[in-house]
Amino acid sequence: MHAITTAMIGTAVTDVRHAITQSGLSMARFRMVSQPRRFDASVGTYVDQEASFVTVFAWRAMADHIATSIRKGDPVVVVGRMRVREWSDDGRPRVTVEVDAQSVGHDLSRGTARFARNTRRQQPDSEPGESGAELSVVDGHAAPAPDASRAAAPVPGGAEVRAVPA
């Protein structure tokens, strides 16, 4: 099967919706817009071109990281596999463009960010071979990772998931 890999630069236009599927898989999604601007010499200013809206999906650890990092209004860069779905709403044909993310980050041409690497460390009182608690490491200093407590919430399509608070 062939996949269309795409890279998009734009702005997150919704907050991230983060959930845990019934099978325990972490999932995050948000909408973004990509709207190029071109300089119009006849008026001497930049003019917005047509906007393209895309729904971005991420799974597993990346979903957790996106939920704690991306907020509505953030400039983002997304690389992933594009999928176009056709469907109908009350008989009217609709088209949705989705991207299964392989990589998501902030667009550093529009601001700055600080990276925090998540690592797994053995706790001092655990036995050898047991996995330790997840820690975030920023500038060489370890701190506990965000709380992973989860509450129940429904998602479109009737699938039952548990939401993870941001």
C-alpha cells in the first residue's frame, strides 16, 4: 500500500483532544490551518491565500507529548501520512483531510521553545529489571512526568475512551 507523506506548516486552530482507547492506546487529535501569504506588489502588502484545514492524529507516546505541548494558536510543523476521506452529511457530500502524524513540533521560525526529553529511570527502591517512573528532563534536571490519571469520556463514532487531563 502506498502512502502520501506530507509536511505542513501552520497554526493549531483547536485545543488538543487527548483520549485513551478501550484497548489502552493513547490518541490525540487537533485541527490545524495552513494559509500561505503572498506579497501583492500592486497594493504593497501581503495577502492571505486560500486556507487548508487538516485534522492531525497521533498515537501512543507522541499523543501524550502533543497533549502537553501543543495549544490552540501555536505555530506547528507536522509531517505524516495524509488521508482524504469522503463522506456524506444529510445527503451532502463532504471531504475531510487527515494526517497521521509521524512528527509534530513548534515552528521555530515564529517563536522559541524548550525541549524536555522524557526518560525512564529506575526508582531507588525498585528491584533490578523493574521499570521506574517516567521523568521529564530539562537542562539536565529530572522532574516527574505529568500525571497520567484518566477520566471516562466518549468520542465520535461511539468508541468509548478515557480522557487524559491536560
